[in-house]
Amino acid sequence: MHKLIALSFLTILYTNTSFAALPESSLRPGGIAIIPLTDQVKHVSYEDHRVLITEENNKKYAVVGIPLSTPIGTINIKVDQEIIPLDIQSYPYAEQHIKLKDQHFVEPSSDQLARYKTEAQEQNLIYTSFSQSKWKTLPQFITPTQGKFTNSFGRKRFFNNEERAPHSGLDIPAPIGQKVIVPADGTVVGIGHYFFNGNTILIDHGQGLISMFCHLSQIEVHKGQVVKQGEEIGKVGKTGRVTGPHLHWGMSLNDARVDPQLFLAPKK
């Protein structure tokens, strides 16, 4: 009974409340959940990953990333020793059919697969990390480069008619050489030239919230560098698996790839 009451309360809260600085709640695969907490709560986790906790107007909230692979139905969030159930809804992600000239990006060789596996392990160490934040209130994010973008996040992708994993980031079409800036303060925790992602920067914003910027033509920061919102970190390019120049902006929260648009200020 208590769980049902909690779930009903949360559903009403998500539907009727507008948060000024908190990201937009969206209970779907690839979305995020905003859970109000009491002052006494010390630890929140989901699938054994520690969850981000922020404050807004002197109230505490958990911000939970929901993986794109999450099946429709109920998930359980652990708040100290209590379990909070959340109802995950379906979402109409579109399909995308892409023609690639380089077949290696569709069917990599054994050497390329080995390279990808090593690169994925390197990135996963970052995605599963949890650093203390320098903020109490989660900062509002800004768009990392100029450009008109569509809802590319979550698209079911087919490369040369072969199905692949859903698109886990937001693509922003832009010309080669256009500057890329920091969407929110953080620390550069990863830099690399990856098989699929090309020239890449990873920035830790604190408490398991990581930004990834891919396909860059230039990287202008170094690992360990502290960066501020609006600071230039690189240039748009078309390195890695691409069909044209653009910035791929990925967001990971408690090791779940989530829609970056949920962290942007609502359009007026």
C-alpha cells in the first residue's frame, strides 16, 4: 500500500510541477526521473549505480537516469533502505536508415572489433565513475554548438539495412570548424580518437553526470583540465562513423545514456 501511495504521489508531482532549475522529468527509456527526497535521505541508487542528488529551493531531489534498454514496466529505485517503484512508459522513437560507403563501419574486422572493445572499456570506466560535485544545485545546461537539431536521440538505426543499437546521443548538424563549448562546468576526464566516435572529449560534471562530444575535427583541452560553461573545447568535424559534419552530444547519468535535451532550459 505504501508503495502505491508513493507511486501515485510521484506521478502527480511529475505531471503538475514545473521545476525552474531541475532537468525535465521523462519516465521513458533514455529519460530521467525526478524524485523528491526528505532531508534525512543519504543514499539513492538504481541498478547498483549511485544516483545524483541535488537541491532546489532548499529541497532535495534525486535525478535518475533511465537506460535506453529499459523495458516498459516498473523499475525500482532504492532510497536508503526503501524501494520507490516507477512506471516506465513507451516512447515513439523514430527509425533512421543510413547508407555508409565504408563497410568497415557496418561490419568491422576482428582488429577493429578488438580496438572498439578496448575503447568501450575505457569509456565505461568513466561512465561508471562517481565524483563529488562542486555544486549543491544542478546547473542549467546550454547547447554546446550552434545548429538546428531534430530529435535524433533514441532513433532505431539501420546501417546499410543492418539493425544496430539505438542512437544514444543528440546530433547537431554544423560546419567543420565551428566551435564547441562546455554546456556546464566540469573536468575533462577523457580524450581519444575512437573507431566509431572519432575525436572525442568526455567531461565529468559531478555525481555520475558525464557529457561526451564526438566526431570533432580539433580538440583544444587536455585530460584533467577544469572547464567552465561557455569555454571553447574543440571544433565540429566528421571523424569516425559519420555521413556528414556534426556534433554528437551524449549524456550519461548513473551509467545510463539519456536525452541531453532534458537538461536544457525550456524554450520560451
